[in-house]
Amino acid sequence: MKEKGQYLLAFGVVASMLFVVGFPPFVIFFFGIFAYFLLRMFTAGSKSETREIFEFYLSANEILRDDDRRWYAFEIYDCIRRGDEIVSRMKTAPPLVYFALGALQNKAGSHKAAISNLAHVIENPASDELAFVSPSPELQSYVRVLRKIEREPADAPLTSAAVRALERARKLRGKTLLEDSRVKFSAIPVVVEPQLALLSKENYDDGNDFAEHSASDHPKAAPIDVAFKENGSTNGRQAKNNSNEDQYVDRKTISEVLHDIYDKNVQ
């Protein structure tokens, strides 16, 4: 009622000024209706975002609570996705959203993202609540609902308990979760990227292709044993020819043989 009274008072002052200037009453009424629906649209959007934040708190607290419940991976990732959407959509998201999101990512094993969100809320002085001097309308709506829940926890007992539990975990376990994520992330072995592996394979294939092309461009050298055999056989043939030539050298010609036979017969 207080907010509606403020809106009606502002509308009455603006309408009076327009009427004094000389605007027709129906034009003033038209602008009043337009401003009313425009205001309802923006306030409805901020209320829906505020409701999504507290619903995220409820889900995150149930998953992070130390009990015997075993959660499926898709449930944790769905809650992480909702937290990511809140952080990306809001210009200034509450610090408790960053902590809950980082704690969920630590539980899911996404340590790189957990380090980013937990360090933002624990080691960054600008993320402290006292640093928010000029809040956005979304943050103002969130703080308004938060203070109402804190003053009257009986109206929303589950939401109030979830907020208190997350704030307590942020105070007591925030640094521990951050260090745990850093240790586990540093222990992850370095894996070669698929693109680099593919590139090295292509280079290796290109090298083989080059070797094949080089081998095909140049005639293959004869193996040593074949060359040796060929050389050996060649040398053998040469030796045989040489021996035959020696035998031919020792033999007489036909004319010499005939002369010898004739001389013997004559004697």
C-alpha cells in the first residue's frame, strides 16, 4: 500500500501539471494508463527475478547440505545452470548467489569455474555488501524481499533457513572450498587439445606423403646383397672369360697345325 500510495501521489502531481499547462483530460488519462502498465511490466520482471534467486537458494542449500541424500549429476548441473543465468542476467548479482554457485561447481567437479566465482565473493573487496552504493532496481527488489523474510521468518521458513545456512557456509567454509578447488584444479593433468593432436597427425601424414613422393621421384638403390651378387657374378664371368682367353692364347692356329702335320708326313 505504501508503494502504491507513492505511485498515485506522483501520478497526481504530474497530471495536475499537465492539466495546468493545457493538456486535455483524456490525453492525461491515456498517459496515466500507459505509465501504469509500463510500471507493472517492469515490477513484474524484477519480482520474477527475485523469486528465481530465492528458489535457487532453496535448491542449492538442499544439494550442499551435509546429509545422506545422494543427488544425481543432472540435478546439480540444472541448479548450476539456473545460477549462471541469474549471474549473467543481473547487472549486480548478490554475493550469496556467487558463493552458492561456486560451492555447487566445487561439488560437481567444475573447479575452474568454482575458483572464479568463489574468489569473486571471498577475495574481491568490491563483492562485499558494503561496496554496493548505487544498486540496480533488481538488487533493490531482492534486498526488500530479503529483509522482509529476515524480519518475519515464519512467513517463509524454508527460504529463511536456506538463506541463513548459505550465509553460515559462506562465512565458515568459503576459504576452504576455494583452496580445495585450487588444489584439485592444479592436480588435473595437462591434456593435449584435440586440435593440436589432429594438427600433429596431419603434419606426420604430410611427412609420410613427402617421403613417399621423394622415394617415388628417385630410383631405388639396389640392395647391397643383390649388388654384391651381381658384382660377384659379373666378376665370375669376367674371370671365366679371362681363363678362356688364356686357353686360346696357348692354342695354335689352323695353318700352324697343318704345317706341322705336313712337315711330319714329308719327313
